[in-house]
Amino acid sequence: MLKGIPKILSPELLKVLCEMGHSDRLVIADGNFPAESMGKNAKVIRMDGHGACEVLEAILQLFPLDTYVEHPVNLMEVMPGDPVKTPIWKSYEDIVARADSRGGAAIGHVERFAFYEEAKKAYAIIATGEGALYANVMLQKGVVV
């Protein structure tokens, strides 16, 4: 056991977070995201018993967001014509605001298929059991100063 490390973060995930360098990307995927097929060139970490908000909150306690890009946090846009609501995005905004002085301004949106293409280049993908739709979030790592 270590002090100050959120218990939800496994040794495997901590190792991956430490291995990542500036501008590497991490995807926190909802339960419907094709993590294994998108992550063929990434490290895929299973966290099926956890929701995306609790994973995001724990990671952002340790993970610096990139200050050199406008949106170090990106969400998958809702497909045009899809009537789904995304209340989880407000939770993400609150979590990001506690971790980054830019608050909600640090969050951008990426078209669904462009998000998939970017996810294929991610360093790691965390497959959660999140049931909310369009709950995928991509983080870009910054530097510790």
C-alpha cells in the first residue's frame, strides 16, 4: 500500500501512467467502446467494475494535463441526429475543473470517427464498465513543473 495514491489505480495502471511522456494520450472508454480493436497498438487496461467518472477523478489526481494544447481533454461528439443526452459531460467538466485551472475550457469535442482514429494512436486505453453513452474521454499528458 502507498499513501496518497487513489486505491482504484492498480499497479498496472500506475506503471502505464508513469511510462507515458509529454503529449501521449490516454483514453478512458465507456463500456460500449471497442477498446481491444482500437487498442491493438496500445496498452489496454480493463477496469470493467468501475465507472468513467471515478477513474477520471483518480487519474487526474496524478496526471498532468498538457498546457501546450487548447483542449488536453477531448470527448466523443454525439452523432448528428442521435437524440441521446450526455449528462456525464457535466460531471467530467466538474472533475476537470478541480484538476486544471482552465476548467471546462480545457475540454474539446471530436467527431466520433475522428475520435476512433485518434484512439488508435493512444498510448493506453482504459476499458471501464461505464454505461453512459458517449462517455469516452481522451486525455493528453502534460509535464510536471
